[in-house]
Amino acid sequence: MGIVLERYRAGINVGGWISQSSLAPEHVAGFVGRADVERIASWGLDHVRLPFDYPVLESDARPFEYAEEGFAAIDRMLGWCKASNLSLVLDMHRAPGYAFGAGAEENVLFSDEGAQRRFVSLWREIARRYRGEGDGLAFELLNEIVDARGEGWNRVARMAIEAIRGEDPSRHVLLGGAGYNSAAGLEALELWADERVLYNFHFYEPFLFTHQMAPWTPLGGSGVSQRYPGRIEGLERLKAHFGGRRPETREPIGPETVFDRAYLAAMMAPAAEFARRTGRQLYCGEYGAIDLADLESRIRWLSDASSLLEELGIGRACWTYKGMSFSALGGGGEPVSREMIGAIAAPGRGGTRL
């Protein structure tokens, strides 16, 4: 369904480096390096998705003044990727007036003109600096949109895309859907005639499996683990943990629910239908399963999710290379397993080298 954007077929996120981290100079200097990118390439992947938080590039104390040391970190990653024949998606994970995990008080981007000016200006500066790069660099405007209806996001996204186009008419731009980039949230997006505007969603279904016992979610403290594939476990215990409310987020569940490949396909169906109906190219910027899941279940889930995305012609990037509770690396810095790396690599790319 659709043609896979050849340079962004199967990749991995490098989260926790210049996003969702202390951003301390010693962390930025030492978290990843050229050898990590060479390893990613050896796994048979073709790109890196690089989340960044806006304070890397711009201080709240000095808006519209851009930090060369922050751009230097991005430049290093871009150079490493080019040396290893990998493409790069540059993803703004946190923006002025916006953080996907924050409440309404902090998330003012869709209503505050000052935050919008900073957001648009920052993307204009990024586009200006990288306009000489080819198709091996793509821009993802914003991570996990919390605007449920999409109206505010469509307006702000249009301003940003127009600013980027003023500097770089041909850059690929990824536009994420509403509802935390859910597959169903794609329907809220404005459709562009510009074929280099691509549409992005994230896939963490079923949440009860991919985020089982995650302490930063309502599932933390439940003590209930799920296997994949398999019938849902601990439903009554989960209900008690949730105080009688349904222990789920988006997906339908019940005592007879089975988490399997058919279930994943059903959860991915809104994205497939969006691509079929609109003819637009899709990209899945994040998918993965928490390392609290048992390894064999995690491998089977990743294999099914990867193969479904491949069959639908949707490029993808697994979450994540290192740390962040979804790591492809073990505590000693070695890959968790050869089978797991194979599950996220694109079929037919010549295997993996660990």
C-alpha cells in the first residue's frame, strides 16, 4: 500500500541523547558516537530517527538566539549517518510551549502566539542551515500531538511547513497525527498537495503489552505482565488496580481477548485505511515493547509489527537504540539478542552483523 520511501524503510530511534535527558555537556559528548551509528548500519537498518528537545538549540532566556553547540551535536549525528550511508529523521520532541507528556498549563503551543513564533522561527532556522542536504535528511515537525481534534495543530503545522518551504522547497516533512500520533489520529490532519509532506503515526498496541508495568503510566504498580501472543492476563487484578475502570487506553479488551498478529493488524487498520483512501505516504516514527516484557514475547511482537508495516509499505523506526526502558542494547552495551535485532531489521536487507 503505497511506495516505501526508499531511504527510510527500517530504522531506529536514538532517544535519550539530546531529548528526554539532562542535556548536560558530558552527557551530550558521551551518550553515542560514530561507532554506535556504524553498529546501527551493520544491523541492516537504513536510517536513524533523532529526537531533540528545543533547549538544545534555543534558551527560554534568549529566544530566537540559536546555540551553535546544539547544532554541532546534530551535525555530528548527520555526519556519522552519512559516513555509514544512513538517512536521518530530525524529530522535534519538545517545542517551545509544548511537551507531549505535559499538562494543559504547559502545552500552550496551539494557542499562544509567542510560542508559535518561536516554533516556526526555529524550524525556519533548521531548514536554512540544512537546505544543502539531499533526501537523506527529513524533518519531523513535532512528536506525539496532544491536540485531540487537530484544529490547532493543523494551523501551527501549516505555518511551520510554509516557513520550511521558504528556505527549502524540497525537504521531506513528516506530519504526525492527533491523539499522541495514534493511527486513528491521522484522520484529523490537513491533507497537503505537496508530495514531500508525509504522514506519521506511532504504534504501541496493545498498550497493556508494550507498556506493561511501566512506572510512568497507570500500569505502574499493577504487577501484571502480559505475554505475546496470548490471551490477556490478570484482567480482574488490573480492574482492581484501576479502581473498577477499564484497564486500557485505546484498544478494546475483554476476558477472551487474544493479543496476536491479527490483533496488531486490527489496531493498525486506521493507518492502512488512511493510506488507501488518501494515497498519502505513511511513516511509523516509533514502535516498540518495553524491556519489562519477557524477551521472547518482545521479539515476537517486534517481528509481527515490523512485518505488518513492511507489508503495508510503511517506513518505520523502532524505539529505541539505548536506554529509555525500550533499549535494543543490554546493560553491558551489547545487543539484547540477535533475534531481536533481526525482528526490527527490514526483510531482505542481507541480515544483521552483531
